[in-house]
Amino acid sequence: MPSITQRVHVGRQPIFDSRGTVVAYELLFRGSMEAVHASARDAYATSQVILNVFTEFGIAEVAGDRLCFINLTREFIVGRVPLPFGPENVVLEILETVDPDDEVVAGVTALVEAGYKIALDDYVHGSGHERLLPLASYLKLDMLDSDVVRFDEVAEVCREYPGIQIVAERLETAEHIALADRYGFELRQGYALSRPRVMTATSLSPSRLVRLQLVPAIGAADMDRVISTIVSDPALALRVLRASNSAAAGAAYKVSSVRQAVVLLGLTQIRQWAMIMALGDAVEATDEQLTTALLRARFCESLAEGMRAAPDAAFTAGLISGVAEVLSLTPAMLADRLPLADDVANALIDGTGALGDVLRTVDAFSRGDLDAVAPSAHGTDLVRAYVNGWRWSARMVAATKVPA
């Protein structure tokens, strides 16, 4: 069975000031949770770090309000691959392997003019990277491999650029720390202070995410949008036709198009079927898991009107939270990846609004904590709504199992 989710990783190593306070992190490519060192430093590695940090973890979770140092390869520097984030809270490291030719100097100049801060990684004076010194805010010195005799030379050169701070990196011994103190290097990084930590998160695999994005699209009460969404997915369209033909067994004719199916069965029913099928294909859940997720959706829908929430939106919020449980994700993690209306997204991420009350009530009832039920649900027959929801979800799952 194809993987439903994937694990994504990013390495994070603290950068300290001379007093031992963490002021920044360098973000590093890691291919697995067990990886000690980076297995790549190419454009792919840079892209994966950027993608994981900004779309999977979130920059605030990774670094809080501290700076993040991110390695850049030539492709990003010269603009062949655009940076998908602004200059706030990031420092772009120009790798020592990048040839500082005119195109690179022009690219770095453009980045600085756009507000980005630049660090020169593994700086060696005389290598050609001195062309970039007027543009740099940070200069990183390798304390492990560099010739100590040349530290005086580098320190003297940097004093000509008062805006540059020196980061002493690869500090691995007490002697290295003493050298950093002796030369007054402002920032420090290395195993003697802290090893990189690998952060890991669960993400939907891309193919599953694309299919799952159909769920809120189909949830919109717009016939043309429903039809176009179903038709755009041949496998889904075929399953909808099979299910609707089965349901219309007593009718005078069989439906032969998605539009006929929608007209015959009505928008609400066909939307629910299509949503179930898209969901089932996306998460490859067992019948029991799918029934449980649908029960949650129907339960939310049944409570919505009495709790001053929109039933359609409640159904979608309940469904997404049920899917999140199947995938072992939090509702907020899943909501961040789907094109949801603001009220649905806010309910799933922050638990706010009338929909948030509906979700909390369903959670409270499910764990038997009736004291935690929202006040707006008082007077509602929760048991009947739950039982009816269970019967409905079981019928819906069974109805989609129509043989070819």
C-alpha cells in the first residue's frame, strides 16, 4: 500500500553569543531522524530545508523570534530559483563552494537591496569571496580546519567592515572557545556548545494531499463546482456514477453522466458521496476508520443548527478533524494544507467560533465528559444525534462499495 504520510526532517544547530545566549539557529538538511550529518548540500537540500521549515513546521515553531541561517546554492543566489519567503528573521549563507563571479555578486546585491542579510560561509581570505564582504552582515570562520595564524588577518580585514559580525563555527574543543574569546568573535557555533538537533514532523505525501484537497472543494454548495471537481478526476467520476446508478435502481433509467447523477439525486446527496469517495481514496482508510470519520462529520452537522453554526461548514470541519485522526495528525496540521473557509480553518486551528464549540462538544461527548459540552448544546439530544449519525455513516460507506 502506498504511504499515506511521510516524515519530514530538518536539522537545527544553535548559534550563541559570547555570553552563551542562543541568538540564532542554522537550519540543516537531514534525510532522516537518525542522520548526524547532512547527506547533501546542493539545491535539492536547500529546497527541502526551505520547504520543510516554511510549510511543514512553520518558522515560529523552528526558531521562535530568533534568526535562521539557511544555506543557499547558486541557483537561489542568481534568481533561477526564487526564494519563497521574505527577509524577516532569515540570514542567507553563501556557501564557500559558490564561485563569486559577476552573476553571483549581482544576485547577492539584489538580495541585500531586497532586505536580506548575508553570511559568508567558511570564509577564507584570498579565495575571491572578499568581493562579497561589502554586502555581508556575517562571516563564518571554520575553527577546526582554518589556519590559526590567519585569524589575525581575517579579524583585521573585518574591522574595515564594522557591520560584519564573525561567527566562529565548528567549535569542538575548549581551545577553540578560548580562541574565539581571544579574538572577540561575536557569535559561536559548534559541538563544544551544542550538537544539531533533528526536528521531525508528519506530513501528507503529495499524491494524497492532492486527492484530499478535493474534500473541501466538493463541500461547496455549488453544482457547477461540484461537477467540475468530480469530472476532473476520472476514477472519482466513475465511482460516483456507479454509486448513483445503484441508488437509482428503481428509477426508469440509469444515469450516464455526472450532471445527470447530481440532478437525479440532488446536490446534497451526491456531494456527500463524492466527498466520501475522495476521502477514502486520499487516506486509504479501513471501513471502520472511514465510518468513524463520517460519524464525526454527521454528528457535527446534526448539532450545528442548534448551536448557531452552518451545517455544511460543521460537516466539513467534523470530517477534516476525523481525517486528521486517521492520519495521526492534529486538525490544525491538516487544516493548514487545505483550502478551507476561514470559519472552518479557525475552528480547526484555534477552536474559535460557533464551529469550534461544535467540535468541542463532539469531542466531549465522545470521551464521556458531558461537563465539557458547550452551553449552546444544552437541551440537544446528543445521544440520538450520535446514534443517527452512526447509522447514516455506516450506510454511506456501504453504498460506496458498489461492484463494477
